[in-house]
Amino acid sequence: MARVLTLPPSADFLPALAHGLMDGAVVDGFAPRGDPLALARATVFLPTRRACRAFADALLAASGREALLLPRIVPLGDVDEDALAFSEDAPLLAAPHAMSPTARRIALAALVARWRAALAAGAGQAAVAAGPAATFALADALAHLFDDLTTAGIAPERLKALVPREHDPYFELSLDFLRIARAGLSAHLAEKGMVEPAQRRDALVDAEAGRLQALGADAGPVIAAGSTGSLPATARLLKAISRLPRGAVVLPGLDRMAEDAAFACLARAGDGAPDHPQYGLARLLGFLEIGRADVIPLAAPARPARELLASEALRQAETSDAWARLDARLPPAARAEAMAGVSVVEAQDPREEALAIALLLRDALERPGETAALVTPDRDLARRVAAELERFGVVVDDSAGTPLGETALGRLARLVADAAAADLAPVPLFALLSHPRATLGLDPDAKAEALSALELAVLRGPRPSPGAAGLIAALDAFDQGTLHPRDPRRRVGAARLAPAKDLARRLADALAPLLARAGREPQPFADLVAAHRAAVEAVAGPLNPDADDPAETALAAAFVEIADGAADGPDLTLADYADAAVTLLGDTMVRPLARGPERLRILGPLEARLLAFDRMILGGLVEGTWPALPETDPWLSRPMRAELGLDLPERRIGLSAHDFVQGFAAKDVVLTYAAKVAGAQSVPSRFVQRLRTVAGAALWEEALARGARWRVAAAALDVAPPVPRLSRPAPAPPLALRPRRLTVTEIETLLRDPYSIYARHVLGLAPLDPLDAAPGGAERGSALHEAVGNFARDFPRELPPDALARLLDHGRAAFRPLEAFGAEHALWWARFERAAAFLVALERERRPALDRVVAETSGALTLDLPAGPFELAARADRIELRADGRADILDFKTGTAPTARQAASLSPQLPLEAAMVRKGAFRDVPAAEVGELAYVELKGGAAGGEVKPVTGRKGAAELADDALAGLTGLLAAFDDPAQGYRSLAAPQWRGRFGDYDHLARVREWALGGEEDE
């Protein structure tokens, strides 16, 4: 009869197993205590490598730290099934190698891509390439399905016999594809002399089972512990071991407290409970042909009340009526005992949850020798907790590792592909060049200086032409002065421009293999992979597969694996390949070298299954995370999977439930979940909800109160003493630093926001354009003013007969630099055509009364002030000299012009220009009285434009005198050293922030509303 034992969830599994093995309680007639050589004859199978390492330590502890030869400890199952390490004489080690998962993934992605294209073409639609992410996701699901079929021993012929009766038509199409893909993959593997990974894994396990059966008593003591036999091949190995003369199987956490009838129906065919934590063990016992009563307890429960509480809480729904008789099985006193060591942290959000967990882990270090672990399937929560622990100087590793694509080198590989796919657009290019590993053969300081010059010269503002040639041409144009930034103080000198050009040339050479494949035409996948690796190594240096950096080793291995299967991959455009690279690099996990205190751990549920800690924190207990939502198979419907005999998706919930029960049985257990996740209300895990129901409201509130102290502590960490609200800044620099020259347009800024004048002219700060900024109102206004000004200079007196055509010619020349931005150019050119028609009509109406027109002319007027001369400068859009000797001043606006009231007070541009005309301050314009002041809006709407006169009740002369007198008084006030440059003295728009408001910290001092005057 099979020898099967179990250890309860509340027992420390590996120490108890070690003591039982040493004392002869596991294998009949084998008690190696006292004989340091006896253990070497034994073989122990455990689920994971981590469990194997921990069991070796447990054996040493159980022996009293005496010298002994360890048994052969072999990892088997779940986490490490792809790395089985059986003995050297296992007969199947010479069998065909398994196809690498990456190569199979790429080959299946190619099949899926062709199938989707055929479906689109068959439906009469254009064969639009599906996104690579969707294609690889379907390929992954297909690979998992093939693994399930192999694991379940389902022959390909079963697919041919499967008839999707009354199913969605999609599944008929998918089933046809499955048959073809299964046959195609089998032929492909046969051609290469390989097998599928699951096929080789199962063959290895079956070979080991056969070897042990053949050896019989000569196999020595053989123990398989901690496995639930979830895979059929593993179950067959467990069965073989359990029937060896000196074999034993030790099950983790078999529930011996549930009623016999309830346990018996768990694995019943047709109406079992695959989402129950004991479903896998119940099914395994049936396969082993023994009953639950035949299983031998290896140790008594350390916390029987806790185990009974979990058993009751997670019983299958069909027997939940037993809760009506709960007091008989679990009296209130027993429930109180079970909940005594349980705390519940109901955090507001994941950040608070992570900080509370970090405090719980940190607290464990305060007690000598105490261990603690966070167990969660939520990788984001694990990373948050690790980051929060660094606040206390505690470094702890997330044992699951970091996705390769999220490591520094992985991000660099992605950025290389993204920058090349975007034809070196400024944003991805700047991200690539800013990466610390993107050295391009330069030392860090030299690269930083070159990048700074490159950024200022061509990356900020409108985008250069595509590709490396466009980037280098933009630098040359900047050097020659034909490409000017908006602010001359941003100009980069020749000494700084030379390193920028060198950086651009190095980048062009490094990315040449990828840039040569840019465009919309699909390229062979193998060529793209080779070009990608070559570009990465040209940017960051050769990848060393034996480097000390685990990420570099993983990236080198990933490129090799991808290249090995690339010949079978789908043809992709470079842009699609860049998207696919995220997926291809994202699934490889990089596990860092061990660091941090051994007493703290962050583990996944599978890794923690057999490990014991003084404090066990079960985190991320919300629906969709623990347990994860059942994934729908995109290839087979639920009835089709059931007809084939495949596990339903709920089986994963049962495994999650088993892991939860194992962790919940710890001495000090903390359950944590966030009330909101990603801004949406979350639902606590069904495990938590069931525990709350069975424990009762009073005991649950006590558990919440115990957890609340950690929430309060977490909140207190970020509490800072109250800070008084900032006052509105008004810096008062020395008179020697204050500007002695302003333009008429800057006078409005001086009136509305003096602080901006201080920032620009005293501090010398000029705002930078955003990276890859699309052209906006400034570019449109500049182009329009250039076109209208050049037209007026060509025809200062009389208009030509074809005036509109001539104006449009000037417009084409002025708008030509914006043709790189197709959408903006098309919109603005259409508006300019309407504005040009309006302007020509306006010109024909005004020209008869004019002698000549002076366009885009500059001027300056010197004012005598207490601190010395002050120069008022202006560049007038148009001054019209009339035949009667007077002058009219027009200013063109592509946006909304100031009103007459604003022009007389806070927007005095035209009145000040009038004062300058009266004093003869403009070049080519004699002193003259001003007749009309007007803004001309050229928005290009339905009417084309509109004239908005400034003169009204007050004439131009009066407005000019008032504006000049007001300006003189204002400037005289700023000649007082005590007068500060106040922030937002008279803002035009409330809530609209300017270029320097972040320096004035407007959002901080303005939060309380207007301050008292």
C-alpha cells in the first residue's frame, strides 16, 4: 500500500520534515540520526530550488549542526519544472532537446500573424497587420494550450474529433487553425529533431518514475514532499515513489478536519470544486488509490483552531449550509483563539498598503532572530514595498526578480528600438541619449556636455527632418545661422556645437543597422533582431554573457534565444518590431544577487509554500490579484475544454486558495488589501470575505484594530509640521541690475506681471521650448508677419493688379518651414488664404489715402528717469504715412486683439508706438501726428479678418500722451531700490500660468485666494 504522510499548514514544513526523516518517522526502517553517512543514500524531491536550499539548512539544524552527508535533494514541479535535475543515469537525458520557449513563441507568433491576415482577407477587408502585442499574446495562449494538451496526454487526433456544436462561429475558425498549427508545429519539431518543453519535462519525470520502480528496494530511501501532484506526470512519479519499499510522499496541508462527505465530493467527476484549496490533494489521493484516512499525520497542528477556521471559511459553496451549525464545530472561544494572531490592514490605496507592510517588516528586525516575509502575487506591490523599505536603510530583494525590460539595460534595448522606429524623433532620441548606459564611446562628462548642446540646438522646438541625416542637417543649419531658436540667448557657440555634431555622427553610425530598415515595409524578423543587437552593442558596448551584472547576462542570453528562433518569426515593420521587443524582453525575469537581511523576504505564493516565518504578511488580497481572475482561453471555449478533459480556469483559484491557507496558518499573520486600486473601488478577496463571515463581526473588528495601528504609523511617517502659506514674491534687486531697455510689448508684462521682467532681464532666464514641440501660435504669427511685411516692402505705395497672388506667394515662402507638420500646415494655410483675401481688400480700401507704407520698422525712444536714461524699443508691424501728413499705425494679430479699454490701460502697445511716431523715433518714419490706431485680427475665419480700432472717445494724441506719462511714472517707480517686481500684479486671466510662475511659486501662495492688500 502507498505510504503517504502529511504535515498540517500550521507546522513548519521543512523543519518538521527534517526531524521526521532523521527520527525514522517518514520512511519505515530508515532512521539516520547518529549515522553521518546514512542520509547520503536517500533522495528527496521538493517543489522548488528555494525549498531545496532551505531543506538542506533544516537537516543541518535537525542534526544538531553535526557533520553529515546530505541526501540528493532534487527540485521537482511548479516553479522549476523546466530545470529538472535527475541523476546522471536517467535514460532520457539523451533524448531530443526541448525547443526553447522563446523560439516556439516566435514560431507560433508567425503562424498567428498569417492566420489573422488570412481572416481579414477572407472577410473582404484590407489585410491590416495586427498589433504585435496582440499577436504575441495569442501565441502565448496557444503555447499554453499546447502545453495543457501535452500535459493531459491528449493526442492531436482528439482535436480532429472535436466538434464545436452550438458554439460561437469564431471557435469553429479557431479550431480549424488549432488543427493546422498543432500539425505544423509537430512537423517543425520533427524536422529540427526537438520536442516541446512540456513533452520533454513529462518524459523526464516518467523516466525517473520508471527508473525508481525498476530499482525497487535498491533505490534507497526516496521521499517526495511538498508537491500537490497538479501535473499528471508529477502525480505518476508520486505514485511510483509512494509504492517503493522505502518510499514516502509527504503532502502539504491536507485538511483532516473537514467532514468526510464534504471532502469526498471535492474531486467528484462532473460536480467537483476545482476552486477549493483541497481539490488538488483530493484528486491526488484518488489517483494514489487511497483514502484520506490512510494518510499518516507526521506532526500535530501547531494551531488547530486556526486551521479549523480556514477549513470552515473556505468550504465549498455546496456545503456552506453547515455555517448555520458553526457554533457546534467552531465555538466562539475557538474562533477567538484562531483570530488571536491575525491582523487585517485595510489600506486606502496601494501606497498606504505598501508603507504599512514595510513598517511591519521593519518591525520584525527589532526582535533578535525574528523572521518575516511578504507573500503576494502582486509584483507592483512587491516593488513598492522594497522601495519603501529603503526609507529605513533596509534593502530587500523581491525574489521574483525584475522583468528584463524594466532593468537599466532592458530599457536601453527598448529605447534603441523606439528611437530608430521613430526616425530619431526628439522625445525618444533624448530618452535614449539620456540613458547612463548609452555612452557611444564617450566618457559621461563629455556625453552630457554634447547632449546639452544638441538638446538646446535642435531637439527643443519644432522637429528636425527624419533620420540621422535630418538631425545632422539641422545642426549644420543651426551652425550656419539659418535655423534660429526663438530666443537668441539659447544659441550654442561653436565650441559647444562641435561635440554635439560628433555625438550625432556617433549615433548615426551606431543606429545605422536599424535606421536602414526604417519605413513601412515589413522586414525579416531575423534581420531586425540582428540589427537590434548590433545597435545596442554599438550604443552601450559589447554584451558579456558572463558579466557580473545579472541584467547584462540576461539580455545577452535573451538576444541569443530570440536569434535562435528568429528565422521562423513573422516579417515586421521596424515600428512593429519595437513594440514586439517590449513583449519579448518583458517576460524574462532578472533575479539580483542576494543582498539585504536574511530575516526578511518578499516571495510569491508558490515560493513561500513550504517556508516558515515568524510573521507572514499576505498582501494584495483583492479580487483579480489574489485570486487572479480566471483567464478565458481565446482558442477553446469552456465546453470544448471540458470535452477534451482539460482543467477549467477555476483550477488556478484552487491553487491560490491552497497557498492562502498555508500562509494563513502562520503564528503571526497579517492580511492586507487596498480599498482602491488604480483609482477604482476594489473588492476584497473572496478568501478575506469568507474569513470575515465565519470569524464574526466582533473578532474581525478586533483584527482590523490591530492592523489599524500600522496604518496610523504609516500615515504619521509623512506628517510634516504645518508650513505657513507663502507670501506673494516681490524681489527688489539693486538698481544696477535692473533693465534699462524694454520693448513696448514688454510694457504690458511689466504692468501685469513685473516678476516675469525680473526673471528674464535680471536673472537672465529664457524659457525653453518643449522637446519636439509642434508649431503653435508663435510660428503661425511669425510666418504671417513675414509674409505681410515682405509684401508691404515690395509694394510700399501702389498695389499690383495681382496683389492677392503676390501676397500668397510670400505666404508660401513664409509657411514653407512648417510643411514638415502636415496637419498644422494644411489648417493654417487655409486660414492664411482667407486672411490674405481680407487683407488685400482692406489694402485696396486704404491705399488711395496713403502716400506710402512702412512695414516691420524698428525704433527706440530714450526717456530721462531718476536712475538715468531708459530706452523704449519697438518694432511696428505697419505705419501708414498718409497724404495729409498724418500717420496711422496698424498691428496684425493672429489671435484675439486687446480691447480699446485694455489698450488705454494695461495693453498700451499701440499708444506707446504712437508716442514714438510723434517724436520721430522710428526708422524711415518722420515725426508726425497719429490719426488712427487699430489692431487687425487675421484669424482666417469665415470673414478672413476684422479691424478693431483703438481710438474712440480719446484721440491717438491723447492716448499717446497718457500712455507715455503713465509709463514714465511706472519706470520712475522701479528706479526706487525699494520697489519690488511683484508677481501677477494685474493678471489678465485667472488660473492661466506663465513661463515664470513656477519660479514665483504661484500655485503655493495663491492657494488661499487673494491675499490681503
